Amino acid sequence: MYKIMLADDEGIVIDSLEFIIRKEFGDECVVEYAKTGRSVIELAEKFRPDIAIMDIQMPGINGIEAMKEIRKSNSSVLFIVMSAYDKFDYAKEAIKLGVIEYITKPMERTKIISVLKKGMEMVDREREKRSNDLMVKEKLETVAPIIESGLIYDILLQENFAEDIDNYKTILGLSATHAYMISIVCGDGQVGSHMTNAVGSSVRMQQHYQEVRECVKEYFNCIVGTVMSNKLAVLVPYEKDRMDYNERIDLIERARELVRYMRRKTNISFRIGIGRVGELREMAESHNEALNALTITTGSVAHADDLPIRCDYEDDYPIHLEKRLFDEVEKGEVNHARATAGSFFDWMADNNPDSLMEIRLKILEFALWAEHIAYEKGGMTYSFHSRQDYLPTLMETEDLNIFKKWFQEKITDASRNSLGKREEKSNSIIEMSKEYIKNNFNKDISLDEVSRVANISPYYFSKIFKEGTGENFIEYLTGIRMEKAKELLNTTEYSMKEICSMCGYSDPNYFSRSFKKNVGVTPTEYKNV
């Protein structure tokens, strides 16, 4: 159905156009008309036409001015302009307003029909586009909570890789490089700094999840996670790397209003903790701060910057380098960690060149913590006497270059061990497993049996075995058995039944089928070649 509006001060023109439209298009069109500029503007506001056929010369407000007014309230209407005056200036004005055709009077019937069909096709395309856009929006609204929860889980569980964060940012349209976390905690009531009936209230918050989510998004431009126990984690993107005092006060007041608003909507009591601003990779820490803030105060809203819940640093201390350094050590990024260690040492040497004892202590502190990460993440074996030369080495020199070299070597070793020891352990497991298979392939051995020997779960064993050998367990075992079968067929006179048993098969027919599948010929054919 197309809504067509006719605007002309001549009744005969309107009658002619209406007759042509009804005869050609029948019930496909609804037609309304007006004869003055003012009345056509009023009709357009009420009728909301898809297509408007406009005469330029009308009493009062002319057609061009009327189109300008109509366009303000209806951006999608298509204009067809007609006039007895073929004036270029009018045509230029009409083009600016997005007119699809400029027709001079007297108008030909075929021309009118052709132009209307063109307009209807444009209306159809626009409707289809709007329908598709709405469908996409509807689908996004359905999956958005899932995607948002995925980002929150990645952040809180610290399982995120840089590319994952970038993908989430692209999908969710995030451009900010910094953010802060909000933790919303619910309960039946509050006793001290704790909310009562965490289990029951978590069930109720889950039931009201959509309402709570909408409330939070009314107050903050944010990413909302799913309900975890009686808590809801919220990520708020932020453009700057820190929040000034006035912004913090405004944020706290908004959070207090949100607590009251959610209470009215759901009849559940809430408290809100707010963490500090940081980079996206630091949001797990911001979330912990938000929760900790609630444990040391009894207010409905607590901000980490108001409370003594973590270490503060001197204004010029490069905390970003410290965080980056240990992050790179944990990930085993050897070259990056070495470079960051060098940058941190240069900051110490440039700003505190005479503080040798402090420099010794700092590089020793960092080296020991980097090794602690390597022991924990790399599966290393701790040796009590492995560090006995650290203090003597650092105390016997005052050369900053030697300090820097020692520092970077320790960080490099820790980074390499953090990743390398994990790989060494996996390789050791694979070699032990291959040796066990080699010595027992003639028995009825299984993946479960070999994983038990390696003392790891079958699932994890299967994963690292495939990564280390390029084959799954069955493929590798079958390959060993086939090689042994070929050797016996070539060098001995054992019977097929004996060879079958010696290679770990109890069924000669199955052995024969497996041999042909893997070697290309039957055992008998292979022996006779």
C-alpha cells in the first residue's frame, strides 16, 4: 500500500491525477489532496505520505517552501514536482530537496505512471532496507547480552587475549581505551557491610535481570554481565586515564540514584561498589577494588578512590611499565619483557642516579617476583639455593650498566621459563608416552591407560599428544603397529595369526583390514611382493 499526496490549486489537475492513479494502481494506493501550501503542510503531518506530487505555484506558501517544511517532519517522503513554468531556478531548489522528477504541465499520462512506478520502487527498496535494519537490530538486541557477558567473563577470569578484546570492542562499538568496573550487589537487607540472603536475592535478581539491566543502562553507557551469585559486574568505558574529583562526585551521586531506582523497580536492596579507572586489561583489578570498597564501608555506594584499599604511587612512578612488565613475563613474551625491563631501569637511572641501594632493592624485588610468576605459571621446580649469589652480585658493584644487564637477564630468564617450562613439561609427557607405547604396542592398551601413566587427564593428554606428534593417539599407535607388522612380514616366517597377535590385534580379520587401509595392500600381498 502506497500513500500518495497530491498538491495543486487546480481541481481539474487533482481530479485527473487521482483518476489516473486509481485506474492504473487501484487498491495499491491511498490518495489524499490539498490545494494550498498551508493545507498541504498540515495534511502531510497527518497523512504521512510516501510520495507527494507537488505543484510549485500554489496560493500562499509556494510548493518549494511547503516541501522544505514537510521535509522537516518526514525525511523519507519522495517528491515529484510539477509546474506549468519550466524554470531552472525552481528545478535547482527542487533537486536540493531530493525531488525524484521534475515534470512540466500539461502532463502526459504515461509520464505520470512511469514516474509513480519509479517512486514506488524506491519506496519498496527503502521499506525493505528498514525491515532488514530492524531485523538486524532485533538480532543484535538478542545476542548483545551474550556478547557483553562474554567480555565481562573474559575480563574477570583473565582469560582474554589482546585480539579477543579487540574483537569485542569492534562488535560492541567500543572506542575507549580505558574503563572502570562497577559491582552491583543485592540482598534482602544490609547488616554492617554485608547483604543478607545472598542465595535468595540472587534468584530474585535473576528473575528481574532484564529490568535491572535496563535500569543500569539508563544511568550508564556500559557493558553489563550476567548475574553471578548475588552480584552483577558492569564495565563502563571511559575516555581518560583517570577521573577527577568533580566527575567522581557526580558518578557517586548517579550510582546512589540508581540504587534507589532499582529498589523501586524490583523491591530488592542493592549496593554499588566502583573501581578505579584503568586500561581494559586491568579491569579484573578494578572489579576487585569495587568489591573491596563495599567490604570496608556501610554506605549504599562506595568508590575505590575514596578508600584505602590499595597502594598509591608517587605521581611520576611508571606503574604502567611495572604492570606491563609482569604481564609480559606471565605470557612468556621474552623480547617485550626484556625491553620493558630496560625502560623501567632507564627511568630509575635517569630520575634517581645516586640512589644505588634503592635501585638494587627494586631490581631484586622485580627479579624475585618475575621468578615467582615463572614458578607458578611455568611449572618449574623450586630450588632453595638457586638465588644465593643474587645479593653478593648486586652489592659488589656500583656500575649502573652492570645492574641493568643483570636485571634484564633475570627478567628474560623468567619470561622464557614461564612459557618454556610448560612446553618442556608437555614434551616430557609426550616422550614418556611414546616410550610406553613403543614398549607395549603389542598389548591391548588405550588412551586412558597411557594418560594414567602420564598422570594427567585423558582429555588433556589427548590434546597435548596431538599437538606434539601431529597425530591422535589411535593414529600413532596404529602407525607403530603397522611398522612392526611390515618388519615381521619382511624378515620372519611367523604365521599371519602370530603376527596379528604380536602387533596387538586379537582379530586377524580386523588386522588384515587395518593393514590394507593403512599400507594399501593386504598382509599377504605385502609379504609376496
